[in-house]
Amino acid sequence: MAGSLVTRGRGLLQRRDPTVALTDRVRALREAADACEGRVSTEVVDEAYRVSLQVDRRLALSGGATVVALAGATGSGKSSTFNALTGTDLATVGVRRPTTSSTMAATWGEDAGEELLDWLQVRRRHVVDSQTDTAGAPGRGVELDGLVLLDLPDHDSTAAEHRTEVDRLVALVDVLVWVVDPQKYADAALHERYLRPLAGHAAVMLVVLNQVDTLSPDARAACLRDLRRLLDGEGLGGVEVLGVSAVTGEGLDTLLARLGRVVAGKRAAAARLAADVGAVAARLESASGTDPAPELTRSTVSTLDTSLGEAAGVPVVTQAVDQAWRLRGGLATGWPVLAWVAKFKPDPLRRLRLGSRSRKEIASPTRTSRTSIPARSGVQQARVDTALRTLADEASDGLHRGWSDAVRATTRRSGDGLSDALDRAVATTDLDVDRHRRWWSAVRVLQWVLVAGVVAGLGWLGSAFLLAYLQLPPLPQVVWWRFPAPTVLVVGGVLAGLLVAALARIGVAVGARRRARLARQRLLAAVSRVSAEQVVAPVRAELERYETARAAIVRAQG
């Protein structure tokens, strides 16, 4: 219950104070720009940073003030309207081009601080005494405290610096009042350069048709209808259109009342800034993309792991484990008279510089062992390259160019150091070939007992032969199982030794297959970890960055 009240209270606060939601949107916009940097057009990202800084600065300056700019072409009567609204002759009125050379500001009340005008870089300023009715001024009785009214240079001025000044302030003010005249209200420069691009700012725009006193009632109505049609066709259906005359004062009361409502609501600045945030967020969305990030399938990752395993020499090492186990098992359990020959055979694992390190050496992260595994073949390298391309294609499927290029670049960078990483992974994998062979010792003891029996039998027979040769009394004859004991020791020892070796050979072969299978599993697991850390994780991090950007853009759009 308490949680719902808190949530409801926060929602009410955001509705009452639009700057709360705006602050969250600006934070999201900055987060989106951070995520999109290097992946989206630099121009769009820089614009997002500029707008976020502009919003922060504007909210910190005179939050109660509302900046309204009068903008228009030469001869539209913009400066005359400014003078009529302020009840002064501050703005110079004339027919020369350009009429207005620098921005003029008129402020009402104490909320329109000097710091705000400093930020706007407006040097010409005048404070209108809202407590005193100026003779001839319209809108007497309208509360305008907090209003900052700007008279901008002509947007069609022949002086480039004047046009630059207009463009700068159009991007900063809270409310735009476009003053047009009956002759040039359809001017393409105005509509193409300003009105149409600012369609998203319709809530903080107003179009004033000046000089209506020069038109007949029918011509006035026709001009207003045509202007309304043009605006509707440009997505500015929400923009209010007023007919005024700066000369006769017609419509100025209505215009001031409209500005008074805007000032009293104190929402124009937030609305304008929100429109700016929404516009640049829309540009980011268009440049970055809106589709969900693709997911890497298990089959693609598995194919990559398999290709890397082959390139890392897993089949070679697996076979070496099998052969090494058989060789070592044969040396340990074979008939010693013949087994010694196997000592001259090279150990397959030692030849690869594997399987001879202690557990401490295997576990030590500071060791950088190198193996003697044959270099990967051209076919194996081609399979690795194909698997990497497949993974990059799948991870970048549907992404915009910048993000797609980033994913592919990440995959390429990951592939550069794979050879060394895979070799280290294989070199540091515990192949488990130095354990699980206690029975070898028992068989070895038995074999040497049998050899001792054979030697004893041969000694016995040799002694009997020597005594017979020297014509000495023979040894007592001992018969086992109806055979002379020395013969039993020699023949039986040899046959038993060969039989034990044959049976042990079967056990060694079974163990070799088991060791090879376990070694393959451990090697593939090590290769998979390398693949996950050096290829899959960076690619997924790039996709997560894209998702972060996408979610932040959605929040920034409100």
C-alpha cells in the first residue's frame, strides 16, 4: 500500500513538474549517446551531447523565466510587433536590409534573470515595468512577470552573421513566434529551413500573420486559410495562427494573452527542451536502429568451438594421450625382458611438450607454456575463419551499419590472439595421465616375481648342468606337476609373464581410451573457455551495448 502511494505520488509530482521527467530523459539521452559513440554518425552523437548539455544549463538558469523569440523575414513587421508588445520604441523599424542587426531583449519581472540573458549572449536589454501601464501598450492587466521577449535579426538577412545568430537562438529559446506578412507567408526559405524541421516543436510555436490591416476581410480570411493549409501540410497542425496588426494594435491583446498563459504555466521551457530531446532521440533512433539485438545460437558457438578445437590440435593431443598411456602402460606392465625395448620409443606427449608438468605448474597462472603441436593447416585455418564470419554474420544480422561494423571488428580483433591463447589453454590443461594407475605397480611387482622365478629356474638348470659337467653328485630332483621344477620355473615364468602382459595390455588399452576421452573433454572445455572469453564475450558485450543504447533512446523519447 505504501509502495503504491509512493509510486502514485511520484507520478503526480512528474505531472506537476515536467522538469522531473525531463531530467530523466536527458540522463537517458546522455546514456544513449555514450553507448552510440563510435557506432553512430558523429554528427548525431555530438548533437545529442550538445542538447543534453543545453538542457542541463537551461534548467539551471532562471527556471521561472520563459524566453519568447519573435522571428521573421525582412519587412514582416517583426520589430514593429516587438515595439507594440513592449509599448516602447526599442527596436529600430525601417526598410533597409537588414532592419534588425542584433537581438534585442525586453524582460518583465524579476524571474527573467541577467544570467539567463548572458547564457543567451543577448547584450541589448530592457526591463519593462509590469506595474506601470505604458500608454498605448496592449494587454493591460495581463500578468507577464517572467517573460523574456526577444527581437531576432531577420532570418533572410544578407549578412551571414545575422542568419547565424537566428539559427543559434532558434535552438535555445523556449517559445518561437514566427511573424509573417501577407506577401511572404509562403516563403520557401522560411518553411524549408525552419518551420518544417521544427514540426516536433509545434507545442512551443506560434505563427502571427502581421499587417492584416492592409487586407480586406475576404483577403484576410483567405490568407489565414492558406497559411493554415501550409502549416497542416508540414506537420504543424498544432501551431496556433493569429492575425495581428502592429500598426493598429489589432490582435495584439490576444497575442499578449496567449503569451501570458504560457508564462503563467511555466511549462514552455520544459516543453521546448523536451521537444529538443525528443527530436535528437529520434535522430539517434534512426541512426542506431530499433530492432532487438540478435542472439547467438548454441549451434553457431558450438561450430566455432569445434573449429577452434581442431585448429588447437585437440585431435592430435587426444591421440597422443592414447598412445602415451599405452606406451607407459606397456613399460609398466609388460614382460620386463621385452618391455625394455619400448624405452627406445619416444613418448608422444613429451614430444608435444605435454603431460609432464606437476599440478602446481598446471595451476600456475604466471607460466606461459608453449607446446610443440604442429601448426594449424590451411584447411583448419579456413574452418576457423568461416566459423568466425558465421558468428559475426549472425551477431550483426539486422543491425545498422555502424553497429554491424563494430560487431565484425570485435570478432576480427578477437581472432587475432586466438592462436597463442589456444596454445596456452592446451598447454595448461591437466590431461590426467599421471594418476589412476596403481594397478600397474601391482602388475609390475608380479612380473618381476615371475622374472625372478625364471632366473631361479635358469640358475637351477645351470647348476645341474655344471655339476654334471664336473661329474659331481647331482642336485636332488624336484618334480612339480610331473615336470622338473627348474623347467616349471623357466617355462612357466615365461608363459605366465607373457600371459600377464597380454591381460594387462587389454586393461591398458581400456584405460588409454578412457584417458583419451577424458583428455578430449577437458581440452574442448579449455578451448570453449577461450572461445567464450576472447570471442563470444566481446561480441555479446557489443550486443549488450546496442541494447543499452536502444533502451536509453526509448526512455529519452519519453
